[in-house]
Amino acid sequence: MNTTAPPRRLVSPRGVAGLLGRRDALVEDGVLAAALAVLAFAPALSKVGAQIGDLPRRPADVLSVVLALAQALPLAVRRRFPATVLAVIGSAFAADQALGYPTTFASLGLYLALYSAGAHLLRLRRTAAAAATVGYTMLALVLHHLGSPHGFSDYFVFYLVTALAWLAGCMMRRLREQEVQRRRLAAEAATAAERARIARELHDVVTHHVTAMVVQADAAQFLLVSDTQRAAAGLTSVSDTGRRALTELRYLLGVLEATGDTALPDRTPAQGAIADLVEQARAACQPVEFIEVGERRPRPAAAELAAYRVVQEALTNAMKYAAGARTHVLVNHHPWHMEVEVTTEESATEGPAGSASPPRTPELPVGGRGLAGLRERIRVLDGELEAGPGPDGGFTVRARIPSGPDQE
């Protein structure tokens, strides 16, 4: 005997929100219909309502009560069945006017039905508008046959009033559609921006760490025969760099998989982590001089990450394109902004004989998107980034990163 329970159907958050929204709409429309039905029999509002024909009045009876309720109660489902509601209320209104019953407040349901049809009817809108026009034309002919004193202009003005109610609903529907379109475009833009941000992070992480590992491995191979102790240290550095890369990649994958229910730890590199980048480059036999000027102070996470990425990208390019060239890293702390400058001197074509410096690694791929990503990152912070050859050769990357009240 199979006792396995059938799989439970899961309802998405969007589906739950849709169900709750429809239930709220039914409640609101039900209250509106009930209020209109009650006010239809209020003596103070007996002369307020829609009226056409001006036929001799007959006293109210049971049928007049039924017609009044028929012009109010269908509004309870006006959003779900707008065409049906318009047909029922329009027919009740026409019968009420043709029979000459006294005007009631419930007759305003006609305008609400027209508005609802314009706002919520999704298909066959033109057909519904044409049917409503034909129905009103038939009512006008019947009223004229019954002796109504109204002329063509009177019927035409009343038609314009009803058409305005329909057009008001159409305008509201278009405004809702434009809002939905605006939100959709905003969501797509936010998604694209987030994808670009994650792509930049992946580029920074993978390019820097892999470049460092390749350079360190080449250095270890170069030193394996002449200096086994330094070669072992280089291989240890490769292992450490790989672990850091895996840690950062796991974090980025966690960001991609996050649903918003689980808070991820903040992995934004602090200002002190720039020194770790310098040490990592030195371990790859890249001579780096690090100078820090000014008082280090707390900065926004975005500014700290931008400074870290500027140094990371510049050192990566130095190891890729100018291995063994002297590099200078300057971080200048100002009260409301930071200045980061990384200068790589023009590398010599060949080191001195017996030098322990590793050979250059032209096998590394070139033509990345690092500087373009940095410019975008700094631009978002209203900062400035300059990169290009220096006057004495070499290459310089200079960034000004706002992080305080003077940020504009």
C-alpha cells in the first residue's frame, strides 16, 4: 500500500500577493456597492442621481426598489466582471428611466459602471463601447416615443457625460499600465546594474588572484634550482593566494544565490587590506613601495572597496605587463576624500646577470575590462579616475574618491 502523500503545491510570493489583492478589491467593491444601495433610499439624496427623459413620474413600488438595487449591488464585482456589471446596471437604468420612476442615488452606479469598464475591461473594449452606444441610442428612441420633451442636444449632452466617465476609466487604466511598465524597466535596469557590478567583482577577484598565482608559480620555477628556500616560500604564497581567491569567489556566489532571507556577512576589504595587496605583489617578486599619508579614518564601505580595487587592478596590470618593474603605491587620506596613486616604472628589458628576479610572463592574456570597470565604479561615487603613461615612461593610475560631505 502506497502511503506517500501527494506533493504539496507551493504558491509563489507573487501569487499570494495577487490573491490578497483580489480579495481586498472584492471587499472594497462590496463596501461601495452596499453603501450605494443604502444611500439610494436616503430621503436627503432622493433628488441626486443620473436622469434622462423627464417622463411623468409614477410612485415608487417594489419594482422600483428592485431596479434601484440592480443599479448598485452589481458594483461589488465591478473589477472582476466589468462588462457584465455595465450591462446589468445599464439595463436597470434604462428600465428605470423608461418606466418613469423617481430618481434615486443608486442611478450614479451607471457612471461607476462606465468608469469600471474603461479602467478594468481588458478585451473587446471597442465592442463594449459600441454596444453601450447602441443601447443608449435605443433608450433615447424609446424615451422619445414615450413623449419625452428632451431634444437631440439633451440626449447628446448626457451621452458626452457618460463618455467622460468611460474615458476617465481608460485614462486610469493607461496610467496603471505606464506605472507597471516603469516599474518593469526600473527592475530590469537594477538587474542589469547588479549584473555589471558582480561582473566587475568577478573580474577583479579572478584576474588579480590568478595573475598573482601565475607570476608566483613562474618565480618559484625560476628559483627552484638556485634557491629552494625562496622557491618553497613562493609555492606557499601561491597556495595562500588560491585560498583567498576561493574565499572571495564563494562569497560572490553567495551573493548570486541570496534570496533576501539570509543576511550575508560583510566582506568589504578594509583600508588596511591594501597592505595585504602590496605584500602579495612583493611575494610575486614585484618590487612595490607603499606610502600612506594622512590619518586613516572610517570611510563608507563603497569608498573603501573602490580604493582597494584601484590598487588591486593597478598591481595586477603591473605584474601582467611590467613584471619586475618598480611600482609605487600612494594612499593619501584627506578629511572627506581619498587619493590613490599607483605608478609603475618602465621595466628594463632584461635584468642583470645572476639576478634573482623572475622572467616576464607575456603568456598572460591581455585586453581586460578592469580600467573600464574602475571608471564606472568611481563615477558612481562622483569621483575621478585617470590612467595613462607617465611623463618619464611607465604607467600611472590615479583616483580621487569622495567619502564625506563634500561629495557632490
